[in-house]
Amino acid sequence: MADSSRKITRRELLKLSAVAGAGVAIGASGLGAVTALSEGGFSKSTVSKVNDEELIVPFYGEHQAGIITPQQTNMYIASFNLMTNDRKDVINLLKDWTSLSNILSKGKVKDDDTVNDFQSPTDTGESEDLTPSRLTITFGFGPSFFMKDGVDRYGVAKHKPKYLKDIPATNGEVLQEHLVGGDLCIQVCADSQQVAFHSIRNLIRAASGTALVHWMQQGFINVPDGGKTPRNLFGFKDGTANPSADDQKSLQEMVWAGDNEPEWMKAGTYMACRKIQMFLEMWDRTSLKAQEDTFGRKKSSGAAYGSVGEHDEVDTSQLPNVSHTRIAKETGQRILRRAYSYMDGMDQVTGNMDAGLMFICFQRNPDKQFVPMLKKLSQIDMMNEYIKHIGSAMFACPGGIKKGEYVAQRLFES
């Protein structure tokens, strides 16, 4: 006889969320009402596959994962536009995403014997037999979430973060409308591309009927052994100036939101996104000296001109006047870079590779840190000969989620 008091399995939990695929209705409380039933409800076989702590990054915590988490090799970032003006619909979506994200961060969802053969599978299944792969899921809120076309759709405009606004236009950018902005954002990162894809796919499914993807970008990086800095598609190291995840003083000064922010942004940050197309064919025909002059660094070692090691102090007087590193350094500002390379196939008009950098960075005050740096770089950076900015967005990432809460709960309860 079946044990009627057993905990609900993760598969059964997600089955409740399959509104579109299975036609199951979720009440106003969303998945949050049944989350507690799933805790501790894994089968022995499932637990044995996800108990390697080195492969699990906890979803709950003081800060959202995926910000200062050591960078994974694969990324999907998706911007969403909300299809509803109902505040309750948004809250239910955030509850569903929270419950699902916690489950996904622990590993895949496994089918069990209770699945109805005439029901669409709740989990898409492509991460079956794969590890959690250090999966992280990070949420952000765009300016249009708080006010769109002059309308405060969800009654939260008064709680808009202090520095949340669209990134101002810069010299030389050629932004494509379908790559700009968005109400909500999800960044998914993992050491397995399939695990990352599985997660963003199922998060999109959970949003069915409430939010539509506005734009989405896949990204990848190399992660050398020994903690070395990853390289971008120009072959140069990307992120040399980032602080250590253990440097709490620098992170507080550079990344985490200040005390002048709304309460719901405590322990949060701002995510700036720029899709940057790289003209690889032109770059590849450029001499090594010209490439190094463009960055102001040695290509192999990453050391700035006049230095020996990659992380040595930079003397900007030793760098070319319009080199990328000199201009960025002389702004006096620091940001936490978490960029990924991308490859979107071939440009059918030019026959060149459609590839570049999905630039993502986090900062405490984008008006002071990111925007001035971007403006200066857009004006005189030698690298502008080889790149074109085609996408742009700014999002406010709330602080971490506590167990029993949902993403940005304090925003709606303020």
C-alpha cells in the first residue's frame, strides 16, 4: 500500500506548474504554497546524484548567486516582457520561478512512476544523468518594470532603485530595438551548456501566459586551470581588474547597493548588459603590435605595458593614449566584469562570423561607475575600430532570497 504521508517529489511539484502543457491550474499562492512539501522529498537515487557540494551553488543566500560566483563556462541570459498588468500574476510568476530555480540549482528533476502517460512531461528532460554543474540563476528588474508608457502597472514605481534607468546613448553604437531593454531578466550560468539550456528552457515554460522572451543570448568562455583569467575572442584576457570574491571591502564599495537604496535592494546590485559585435576578420589581419597597442597590454601574459605580471599595478603613462586599458583606468572607476563570448553563426550579407562579447558587469552605482567609463570609451577607445555595440539593457538585481521567500518579495510588501 502506498504511503499517503510521503513528501511530494520534485517531479510532482513541477507537474503542478505545467499550466500550459498539462492544463493544471495554480492558485493565487503559486508554487510557493507547496514548496515546503518538496523539501526533503527526493528519492535515494536522486539524492545520491546531487550530494556533491562542489557542484551545487545554493540558490538561497544573502546575495543572489551568479554575481560573485566563480564564473562558469556557459551562460544564457534572457530578457522578458510582461504580458499582464495584474500585480498578482507577477507575484505568482516570481513564486514559480523561485521554487523552480531552487530545484534546478540542486540538479535535474527526475520522472517517477506517478507521471501520467497522457500528460505532457513537466520537465523537458535534457539534463537527465547530468550533474548540477554549478548552476546559478540570477534575476533582474528593468526600468520598464516600474514605469512603462507613463503607467505604474504594478504599484511599485515609488520603490524604483535610485540608479535604475536605460543606459544613455553613446557615440558609434548601432542598437537594434529587439536587443534593448526588457521588464525582467534571468541570467543562467553553468559548467554544462546543456544544464544551462535546460534551466532557461524550463524557466521560460513556467512563464507561459505571463511573460514573453524579448531577447536571449547564449555565451561561453574558457576557464583555465589555476584561476587564470579567461580570454575573449580577440585572444586577450578579460576581467583582469576584478576583485577577489573574498575581498569583501572592495565588493561592498564596488558591487553591492548602498544604504540610500530601497530596502528591497539591500545586498543587491545593478547589472549592465551590452551586446558587442566584434569584427574578427579585420582583427585577425591586424599586427600583434597593433593589437597590443589597442589594449595597452601584452597578449600572452596580460601584463600592462611597463609591467611584468598581469595583476601588477598599471602605470597609465606607459600605455598608448587611446588604448582600452588606459582610458578605462583613467576614469578612476571599477566594475565587476562577468562577460561571455558569443557566436551567432555567419552574417549572410558579409560572409563574416557574427560573433562578439556579451558584456555583463555588476556595480553599486552605474551612474558613477559604468556610464562614465562607457561614454569615455565610446569617444576615443582605439578598440572602436574593431567593435560595434548592438544591444543594451540595465537591470536592478535584488538581494539574495531567504528560504520561504520569493524573488523580490520585499519589493511587493514595502
